[in-house]
Amino acid sequence: MNTRSLLLLAAAALAWPAAAQVKINPGPERIGVVIDGQPFTEFFVAGPTIAKPYLHPLRAPSGTYVTRMWPMEKVAEEAGIAKPDHQHQRGLWFAHEKVNGLDFWNNEASYTTPNRGKIVLAKLDETSSGKDRGVIAATFDWTDLAGNKLLTESRRMTFYADPKLRMVDFDITLTAAAAAVTFGDAKDGAFGIRMRPVLQEAGGTGHITNADGLAGEKQLWGKPSNWCDYSGEVNGENVGITILDHPENPGHPVRWHARGYGLFAANPFALAAFTGDKAQDGSLTVAPGRSVRFRYRVIIHEGDVKDAGIAAQWSNYIGARAEAGFPVARPQATSFGKSARSRMRRVNSSSVMYSSASR
């Protein structure tokens, strides 16, 4: 091959990612995601203030950000908040407050509680850009403050290009290390988003809705549902975020830790914490070397839940997964705690078990 051809090939290779509709830009401590030439989010994975990985900020197709900026950035809109709450709720994250007694949720680097855990980047497995999608895949270790590993997290995030919405698929597999790992029954978990203050229900424009038609924190907090949506208005623009809970997730449909102050989380580990019934137990135990898998889809959309057609988006989500023949990783030797008042039953022939009266 002559020199001119080699130069043309090299130029084409360099130009292709720039023309891609979803571009992934890896860096040493954060990974940028650009969709249709516009910043969408950054994935923060390392650094002195990073106690767990998170995406920040999340933006609508218009460029409007929909997640809280504090404590990562100071913006005029949030300057008037006298006492910002829950510093550990950064953007979008996955963690839990009770993992073998360690707290991976309330775990800011600046906190002094002795039982904090850390989620540490082990390796960046893949970053790929593309015409209609981009991928970030990474491996993390969940450790105590001394660095002793409890489990390994393998995470794959797929970002899609669409002119009217932003959509991300999350595929998270947790594998216990040398000892069994128990995710205890507690309210602070697990797949969470912190909304922009103007979008929160309390004192903002926000409305929380689930797949069963319940609305507002008082109706839907702690209730199981296929999906949950948090929508409102920012400077005359109607926007919202939906989380879809994959039907093969343990304990589906998940219960929602959705609060008026702007927290929005899918928690598969809480029963007693949500129902107030101490006879119920939503804890999940993973045997040494075994795994459990969680999948979610996040949609950032225009309009409210009806305008965005979230019910149809749910049907598309479960239909597309089935049609594509995606393999389902069935957790082995993994069990949910049982209720004292109900029998155990096996779900989809897997070894994931839970209380039939509670879920």
C-alpha cells in the first residue's frame, strides 16, 4: 500500500470518532459522553473526593441539566439553599447503605463515620464511540476503608443517540469475593438519582409518578412498580427522568425510594424499611464467588410522563430485550431474606428467592 493510501486511511480513522453521534472521551479520572455534538454527562471514576462512581450532570437533549449540581459545582440557582442536604447524593450512582455492615451510600470522603465503604476503580474495560450508541465498561472493587475487598462490580453502560430523548442502559453484575456478601434491609439504596432542585416535588415543580398510576411521595414511596418517573419544569421547559426496572432483576418489581426533596432511587433490598413490618426481610445474600445481576434503563425526556409515552417505552424495553435474545445471568446460591409470615418460592427457575407475600 502506498504512502498516500496509508495517509488517507489514517485520516479516516481519526475522523470517524469525531463524526460519531455518540462519542466517549476517556480521561484519567472522568469519562465524557457527547451525543450529537453536545455534552451529555461525565462518568467520575477516580480522584480524592470520589468514594463511589457517578454520572454528573445528566442533561436533556436541549442541553438543560436535570440533576443537582452541588457539591460538584456551584451554580447561582442553588446558591440560595441555606443548608444543602445529603452531600453523598451525587448525580446518578449505584450503592447501598448496608453491605456486610459497611455503608457505601452515605460514604463521602469527607465523612468521619468508621463503617464507610469505598467503590474503587479497578480497571477501565472498554470505551467505544458509534453512530447510534457508545459504551463505557468498567470494573470496580467494593472495599472497606483499609482496602479489603468485599465484592467486584462489573458495569456496562450503553448510551444511545436520539433527537428527542437521552437513554442509557445499565448492566451491573456484583460478584462476592472470598466471603459471602449480604445486602441488608435498609432504605438507602441502590440505583439512585438526585434531581435538580427546581425539579423536586417539595418546593419545586416536580411530579413523581409510577407505572401503577400512583403520584407523589406520600402515595408511592416504598411501593413496588415497573418504573418510576420524576418530571417538572425548568425555565418554561418540561423535562423528566424515568428509571425502568428490568423484569429479570431480583425482586422485580422494585420498590422506590422516591422523595419529595429530590432523591429518586430503585431499592431491591428494602422491605421492613419501607413497610414498617419487621417480620419482613428484603436482604439479599451472595455466596462467595457467586454473582447477582441488575439492569436498568434511564430515560431523560421532554414533557411529562404521558407526553414522553413512558408506558410504551416500558413495553419497548422489555420487548427489545426478549427479541434480542439477551442472556440472563441467573444468580447462583443467592437468596433474599424471608418473611416470618410467608413461604418461600422460586422465581423463574433461578435460585433467587424472596417472600411471596412481600414482593
